[in-house]
Amino acid sequence: MDGFTALADPTRRGIVELLSQGEKDAGTIAGHFPISKPAISRHLAVLRDGRIVSVRRDAQRRIYSLRPEGLYDIDRWLSRYRGFWADRLDDLERVLKEEG
């Protein structure tokens, strides 16, 4: 599975946002969402398969953190389109200045 597929779901994007603040155990992650712990576990598995998060064991707990390299793949793909938006924003700025 690729990172885009892993991030297609809003709950998984929410998990990534939560983990951007630092690593968290599965229970803490589950506490932030109005869905069951098994559902969170499935979302975490998809994020692991997409190489977006990693997991390590700490006794009975599973600790999740972001994997920067998984996000780099997405960033590399998006970088092709940044110039497009920059050009469009420059055009908008020019038009606004001309009208103002």
C-alpha cells in the first residue's frame, strides 16, 4: 500500500496529525477518536502498511510514531506541483495589485 492510500481516510489523517505532536501509545490514540479500539487498530495497521507510522513495543504497550521517510515519498510527489501553485498565487497577487 502506498502513502496516499493510507492517508485517504480522515481518521488516519487525524492520527497522523496527533502523532505529529510526538509518539503515542495505541490507547492514547484511540482516546482521541469516537470509534472503537479495534477500528483504531485497523487504521494504525493501514498506516504501518503505508509506511507512514512505525510501532515499537514497550512491555504491554505499543508505541506509535511517524516515519518521516513515508512522508518524504508524498512530499516528493507533491513537489512537482508546488511551482504550479506558486505561479498561480503570483498571478493573483499581480491582478489584485492592478485592481487595487
